[in-house]
Amino acid sequence: MLALPILLAACGGSKDKGDPPPAPTAACKVLRVTPEASVTAGFIDPLMTVVYSSEKAGACDDIALVDKAMAKVPTAVVTANEWTNPDGGIVGTRTLEPVQPLRPGTPYALHLNGKTVTFFTTGTERRGSLVAVSDQALKLSPIPESAHVSRAAIDGVLDAFAERLAKHRPFEAALLKAMLRRELPHLARPDAKHGAHLSRITYRSADSRGNPVTLSGLVIAPEQNLGGTPVDYNGMPVVVGQRGAIRDQADAPSLGANAIAVPGLIAAAKGHLFLAPDLIGLGESAALPQAYLVAADTAAQTQDMLRAVREHFLQKHLAKPGPDLRIIGASQGGYSAIAALPHLAREGTIRMISVAEGPYDIYRTFNGPLLTAGGAAPDAYALHEDMSFLPSHVRDVMSSYKAYGNLPFDPAQVFSPDGQFLPAFLLSYKNRNQPDLVAQLGANTLAGTTQVYDLPQAQVKLYHFSTDSLVPAQNTTDLLASLSGAKHRFAGLQRGDCRESSELVKLVVKLSKSSLRTHTICVPFQIDDFVAEL
């Protein structure tokens, strides 16, 4: 701690801990940087992220970590992403990590174009350190509530849900089973080779400022069958599942009641380790705000959980899970899956990416509907939008960007007491007078940016129902076009088949009264295809 004032003076920072470091230059405006200057016991292997805006591309690439002697510390680039702002200039995100662990209890600073943008002091912890693991009962009725799920229960999971939907009407149950078996053959007959064991894991990651915090998630592992041979976890492939948006804390994956456990059970039954992070704001970190549609934090927390899971299996089973990774997610989970790719690529070889219904272009997902709410003709992103969802979604994303992007957000300036948009806000947005909001939407957009995905072993499928009323399907069209660019490498890239002309889909769209039916109808087909590839 005694070295901190010396470092601040040497770097041109303020000696008052309450003052932020100065902006480096007019050309590079820092919107967010982590770790923040308040971090006095940070990780020795921190992810250091600078979010910035600039008048031109490439003007803010000179980011360096320095020690108290002002010597540069070797770092590796994790993400380098710039988005072109339609109002002019760019918004960029750059994430670095040290090549070697930093010295414990030591001050460091981050420079942008030679000027200090943050300073922090390390503690002794590493990211992704394991805290604890405990059994977690599955709570997805009608599957038996237990931390141990049998092969038979996994093989019968689709029939069990058909019985539940039919509500003890045998004739209807039989018809529904027959239809589901025809439409979802791999889910109906997963051919389980193992039972599954569910655990709740807690691990260390970073909060909105870069301080260490304990997060949680769900792990589902193959389990030895009664009288069978022990499961060997050495070299076992890993599936990362990303959950959709959640408001109810009871739906956190780590509590065993989230539907993300279904592909997890089947993955484990077919010989894969499965993990699903709660992400910050759920489970162990329920008291904190969620990083809703925040790319950098979502990615880091997923990477950290994977590290903790590997540590657990090494400690408990003396086994080292393999490097092969497969990733699945839908809705917010689809966004989270794409956001985490650069980080997970540093942890192993990504073999499969299956995403559905994600808001990959955050800016356009909100821009089109907001303009429509203000009286403009709907664009491709607003054409099928259920506008009744929009105010709550905007509130969620603005609250998130206030906590994780320094967005100046006062709900009273955006919403009326009944939760609807104030006309003044819509007029202000229409007149391009919300630059801070636009910058945050752009900073977290994944489609059409400069980020390069070099994943030559990955088979990629993107699913989206054409008239999705919650998340515009144009997201998937535009992400597919973006990923098709020559700068990216994949083993395969294609649009997933949502079977929109199938009997099951037509029946659900016609008879279901759920306002989410067009947003969720692709997911069973996505999971069925995913299971077929395991």
C-alpha cells in the first residue's frame, strides 16, 4: 500500500482515491476501465478491459500494463473489438491479460496512448479459483428430484414432459409422444450411456469494478452406472451451456430448476462434462446487479467457471478434463455464447457452437424499436417486435449499463410512473441526443464489428424463428453475414433449421397462448440437433 502514492505520482494520477484517472487524450474517451482504481486486492492474473470511444478506428490501440518502476509488463490481447457508430466515430473494447501472473500485493497501472487510465494493486488470488462444490438436486418436474439422475430417467425425459403437458389425459399423451418422437428423434432417444450427477459450484471471478467476488454455477457430470465401470474424466470433452434471461432468483442454473439442465443431462449421459454459469447477479451473487447483455463480464465469468470446474476435477478425481469445448445457448444465452468465444478459445479447442434467438446486434435490437415507439416506420429489427416488451427490456439494459458501463441513467428521465416511455425520452432518442446510451449499446454489440474469430475446428449453427416477437430474427441474419467474412475461420457456418413448416411448429404457434411462443419454438430443434452431434 505504501507504494501506491508513488505509483500514482509517477503515472500522473491523483493521490485522492476518490478521483478517477484523467482521460488520456481527447481522441480516446474512456467509457469504462477495469480493474478500477478502487481495487486494492485484485487478482494476480486480472483481465484488464478498456471501453472507449474515438473519432477514428485504431486510435486507441496503444494499451500497456506498467509496474511501479514504469516498466512495461508483457500482456496478451484477449479481445480487440471496434464498432462503427452511425452517429460518427467508433466505440471499442480491448481486453488484455498478463502473460505471467503479476506479483502479489503490488501496484500496477494501465496506460492508454502513454497516459494513465487506471491503477490497481494485486492481492494473492487467481481468477477461476475454486471455492466449494456441493450436491444440487434437479428440480425439473416430472423428472425425479435428486442430485443423481438415472440413465432411464434421461432416456425418458421427453416422454416425461409429454405426460406433464397432457395432464394425465392418456390419449392426448400418446399423440403428443408420437409427434415429439417424430419431430425430436434425438431428444426422444438420447441413448444414455451414463447417469448424471448434479453439483453446485462456487468460484472466484470479478465484480463490476474488478474486485474478486464469489459466483456460482451448475455442473452436471457423467456418473458410474450401478455395477458399471468407474467414469474416467481424463480427457473428457466439456459442454458450456448459457442460460437465457432470468428475473426470478429461483431459476438460477445452480439451483437445479433451470431448463438449461435438460441438454446438460443428455450431454453428461453421452460422456461430456457440462457447466452452466449463473453469471453475476444470480445464485451466490444475487445481491449484485446482473451484467445483462454485457459482453466483457459475461465472457470473463464463463471462462473463470471453466477454470474452477477443471480445478475441482483435478482435486477430487485426479483427472484433467480435455480441451475440446462445445457451447450451446439461446436468447440471452445465445448472446453470452458468442460473447465468450474469444475467452474460451484461450482455454481449449472449440468444436461446436449452437446458438438461438440471440440479440447479437444490441444497438439495432434496441434502435429500431425505440424509433418505432417514437413514431418512425419499423425497420427489419422492429417489424415483428411485440412493443409491449420494449419498456422493460430498455429498463433492464440501461440498469445493467449503469452498473457495468457507467451509463448515466435516471429512470425518472426515461419512464413514466406506469413504466412506459416518456415522450421526451423518445423524442430525444429520435433526435440523436442519447449518445451515452448509443455508445453502450455499440460497445456490447457482437455483429459487424472488428473482432476476429479464428476457430478452425468449430462447427457453428445459428437458429432463429423468422417472426420472433421478442428478439428480432434479423440479429441472426446479420451475425451470419458478419461471421461469413474472410477474416474469420470456422470449420462450418450455417443457419440452423427451426422446422417452421413442421406440424409441431404450426400447432404450437396456432394453439399456444404464450407471448414467448415465437421466441422459444426453435430451442427444442436446436437441442435435438446438438444432441445428435455429441
